[in-house]
Amino acid sequence: MAKQNFTTSLSGTVVRFSGNGRKLGYPTANIKVETDLGEGVYFGYANLDEHVNSPALIFIGEPKVIEDKTWRVEAHLLDIEDKDYYDQQLKVKILHFHRPNQFFDSSEKLVDAMKADETAARAWFKEHK
């Protein structure tokens, strides 16, 4: 199990994947970058375009529900507009391990988990300003 609180920064150019995050209501900016962090959901801050130090949910790993099994780092920036950020630089500062990557037997259960992750993230950011 990963340490709960720590600091790691990752960066790369935003690339296109399947777009499933957007379809599920959680659009993400995706980068392909190597890391020793384990697969799972993390909380941290993202810098992308004009968004500086935006609270973000960060997923590292291989999605276990959708057809696209490409390993990636993806960030869902909380409270920003949904638009294309392809070919822009994304930098994430990862601060907290939330949960390991999990298999969900339906997209609906995955969305429920993402909603719970978002609620937990908002509480964590409020506590760790």
C-alpha cells in the first residue's frame, strides 16, 4: 500500500485516449509518463493552460472497466470548464494516495466510485489548504 501523504510531481504533454472520462462526466487530461507510484486514485494539484494549482483527482494505471487498457496518468481538474487541452503541458503535484485501482463490473459502478472519490477529495482539500 502506498504512503498516504507525500509529494511527487509528474509532467507531460496531454494526449488523446478514448474519451471515456468525458463520456462518464469526469473529463481528464491524460499524459504518458513513467512513475514508480502504484496504480490508483490520488489527490493533488494540476497546472494546465491558465489553471494553476487546480485541485485534481489523479488516476494512475490501466483502466479496468473500459476497453482501452493503455497505462496512463490522468487528471480530472475540479471546477474547471470541459474543453480540449491536447498538446498542452500538464504538470501534476501528487500529494495524497486515496485508493488502489479497482475493477468495477459496470460503468455505473465506476461513476459511483468516482463521485465518492470526488467527495473525498473535496473534503481532503478543505482540510489541507
